Amino acid sequence: GIFGRLDFTITQPLYTFGRLSNHKAAARHGAAATAPELDRVKDDLALRVTQLFHALVFARQGIEAAGDGERFFADQQLRFERLLSLGSTEISETDLHMLAAYRAGVTRTRLEAEKGVRLATYALEAMLDLPAGTTLEVVSEPSGPKEREDLPGQVRKALANRPEFEQLKQAVEARKYQAAAAESEVYPSLFMAVIVSLAGAPGRESFENPYIRDEFNHADAGAVAGLQWEFDFGIKRARIEEARANYRKMLYRQKTAEQGIPIQVAEAYEESIEWEKGVSSYEEAASAARKWVVSAIADFDMGVGTAGNVLLAIEKYGENQGKYIEALFNHEMAMATLRYATGTIRDAGEGSGRQP
């Protein structure tokens, strides 16, 4: 006939020589190690957006600088053509050809800068996920250089802020507890269990006998204490060695990061100083070249200068102006890399503030 039976056992570990606590701690630190990964991704994104921002800003400055040079050449072309039409001996067809050759270089520079603006704008719009039809308006950073913290201070920032350090710290702790949990596996586990069994068969006669159990009509419950100890002939020992090796490997990675990241900070720091000096040097060179242009034009107008000297001065001015803008861009890139290396790339107000 119809019958039913229900058996269940509730087991509670009493002492596992640290097996459960170590597994819990390993899981907790393992979860904590994944949290800094989001910060690292944010830092990577902030660095890329910063690079694209400055690429756009300085590409626009390149267009302005090229336009300045083209205006100089356009003015001289009108002057040369007028003098040639008047039969002046100070100018020749060769000078016009030479002017066209010089001017082509400036035009090419302007076209490259315009392409840079388009590419940087497209990349920024894509990274910022702007809605279709939205016009991206970018302004340059506020002017005024900011004081740079010394190298030891920058290294301290990196040690305190880089998400990799926190990630490695938590990963090391997770590996340590995993190794401890593997070591606990070689010891026995003490436990207590509550056993309950219920069975019923309607219409069946039940009987009470201490030696024979009625499998169809009974209600039993009891508690037992026990010890479980597994032997696997060296397999657990191999797992312990593997867990210890993973722990030592993670310690090595942490040590490598502690040595490598300060070097990365130092490289970015020295590069920022190098480009800051380059900015000052090319700024002076561009200023001197502009004065050369003015004086060369004046000398030519007074009949004591040559057309070749005027064109050479204009070309040199455009070249130095371009190198000045390039040095500014590279300085901003070095500062962005330094902020990334110190873990402060997403902090407000950390820019160098230099403006062409």
C-alpha cells in the first residue's frame, strides 16, 4: 500500500583546525581584491580622455600657428608679385618659386593639424558616449603653472593611491589564507550531527522490537558526535605545496610592483621636467624667430635685405612655433602620465595648467 518516509541529517562542524575560517578569510580577501580593479579601469579611462583632450587642444593651436605662418607668406607673396610687376631688381621669379616651396610646408602642417582635430574630436565623442548630433565644445585648461611636488612626495602618493597596491595586498592575503586552509585539510574534523527519520504506512501493523527496526512505521531522532579524517597518500601534501607556491608568487608580484611603480613615477617625473625645460627653450626660440621675421621684412623694405632671408625667417618662426606647441603637448602628456603613475589622474585640480 501507500507509505512515506523522510530522513534528514543536520551536521554542525565543531572544530576543523582553521579550515572553515581560513576559507572564509580567503573568500573575503579575494572579493576585496576585485574592487580596486574598477578603480584601475577608471584610471585608464581618465588617462585616455586626458590625452585626447590635450591632443584636441594643441591640434587647434597648431592650426592657429600654421594660419599665422600662412598669413606671413600670403603678405610676402603679394609684395613680391607687386615688386615683380613693377620691374624691381630686388625680386625675381625664383623668389616666387622659393616662396611657394616654403609655403607648401606650412600648408601641410595646417592640414595635419586639422586632421588631428577631427580624429581627437571623434575619439572624445565616442569615449564620452555623447548622443548623436551633440556638438563637443572643449576649452583649454586655466592658465598659470602649478608647483610640482618633489619626487619622494610623488612616490608616496603612488604607494598610497595606486589601486594595484590595494589589489595586490588583498590578493596576497587571499593566497595566504588559501595556503593555511590547504594545511588544515591534513587534520581531522570534529562534528556533531542530529539525525531524524520519520516513516508511516497507513493500514500496516506496526511493531515494537528493540532488535528489528520497522522501516515503514517509526519516528526516530538522535544526536551523535564524530570525527572525520581523510587519508589520500600525499595528494593533500601536493595541494599544500601548490597553495604555498601561489602565495610566494603573489608576494613576488607585490614586491615587484613596490619596486617597479616608483621607477615608473620617476620616469614620468623626469620627463615632465625635461619637457618643461623644452617649453621654455622653444618659447624663447619662437619669440626670437618672430622678431627675426619683423626685422627681415623691415630690412627688405629698406633695400638692405633679401627675399631669401625673409622666407627663411618666416619658415624658422613657423618651425619654432610648432616645436613650442609640441613641447607643450608633450609636457601635458608627461604630467598626465605622472598623475596616472601616482594614482591621482582622476583628482580635480591636478593639471599643470600650462597653456599655449
